[in-house]
Amino acid sequence: MRAMISTLLVLGAATAAAPASAQTYGAGYPVCLHAYGPVTYYDCGYTSISQCNASASGRAAQCVPNPYLAHAAVPPISRRTRSPY
């Protein structure tokens, strides 16, 4: 019984200590700055590519479209129904 409790405690501590992964991209802006270097990160706080390019100038970075926002504005496909007459 003691071994089982010890095993459960060790497994619980190991799973609690694992790093949590967060969403990489922000959901509110259409353009993200992908910065490279010792720390690679995404900064999704830009409303246009030109605004992002101004921030990326002189840095090891590039501007990319926000993939989570790309499909958010697509209207649902409407189905045409046939008239029974």
C-alpha cells in the first residue's frame, strides 16, 4: 500500500512539473512578428504588414499572417434549398 501511494505521489509530481504549452499566436490581430535569435517568439500585436515590417526592421525577424485569425472571418457556407414547387 505504501509503495502504491509513493508511486502515485511521484507520478503526480512529475506531471505537475511538466511545462505547460500556451497558444503561440494571439487571436486579436491579423499580423504576427516572428523574431529569431537566442529566444524565438511570436508577437501578434500588429494590424498591418507595413506596421509589422517597421518593427522588424534591423532585427532577425519576419512578419507572418496570424493563422488563427485567417479563418475567423470566413462566413459560414450557406446551403441553397430547393423549392418543393
